[in-house]
Amino acid sequence: MADEAYSMVSVPKKTSNAGRPKGKKSFIVIFLWKDVAEHERDEKGVRVTKFKMATGKKPIAVYATDSTINIYHTSEGEDDARGFIHHVDFEHPGTGVELDEFVNNNINEDMGAIVMDCSGDDAKIAGTPCTPLKMSKADSQDSKEGAKNTLNLASSLRGATIGHIAKSLIPATDSAEINAVLGLTAGSGGSGL
């Protein structure tokens, strides 16, 4: 079935509980756009139809407290120049060296992020090759109130809305244990292997 360009259609409420919050898997898949060999959206501009990492490259997964995960877009801009800024916000418990190393070495990188719901065959992907996510905020806390890191990833340029990606296109990460939790396999279509 060929992709068709968008035409106006009615958008009814999907279910009576459509606004109910959905649980998220507690890992955010993060990758560098320079490591992506193939990325394409359909003609309607939302559904990702191709996604493949370059040979030998894999995304990573960062644990996030599931109740703090928020993937969303905000619209901005003047007439004829409106678009969407992508955001991925989350908290990571603790103040371990591994997260500090991730933050220190990726603060200025062009990233993308995939957030998976606990059920369903679809996930959301933030960032594109031309409108990548940047680490706009990386705050740590180690006090009597708690020990955590708060990360905010955001695109700095306007583009299309947050994308939707089939779980079958999400490449396996560098961790077999996390892949099992997320239901990702090394042989998935997006693995680049």
C-alpha cells in the first residue's frame, strides 16, 4: 500500500478513556543522529517508515523514573513559519558516575530519543536529523531531599510534530538485559546488523 498525502479527515475520540495517562517503559532509547544510516517519515510527516543505525552502531537506553517521563511537542513561530519543538523530560534516580559521564560527553551532541508505552505496537520518537534534540537542561541533586538527575532534551529548531515509530523498527540497544525489558531483539529491522 503506497503512502498517501494527507487530506483533511475527521478525528474522533479513540476510546472513552483516551485521555487517561499511559504507563511508560522505564528506559528511554537515546541515539546520536550521526550514527543513523536511514530515517524516513511517510508523506503525512508523522509516521516513521524507515529507521536503521549505521553498521556497528547501537543506541543506548537510560533508566528513567516512569512517572517523570514526558515526551511532547510545543508549537511556536510567526505566520507562515510555525512549527514544533520536541521535548523529552525525565528524572534518573541516584548520582552515579555513569550518568555524569553520559551528560558530560553528550551535552552538545545531536540526539534523538524514543519513548515506549507499556503496551501497544507504537512508540514516539523525538528529534529528526535536521531538528535534533540537545540537552537543554541537566540538573543534579544530592541533598537531604533526594539524589537524582533531571534531564530535559529539546530541539532548538522548529520542525514537524513528534514522530510515531513501530516497535519493530526500534533497534536493539547495547544491553541485552534492557533489550529484554523493552522487547527489542538484535535481529529487528532497525538494528543495523
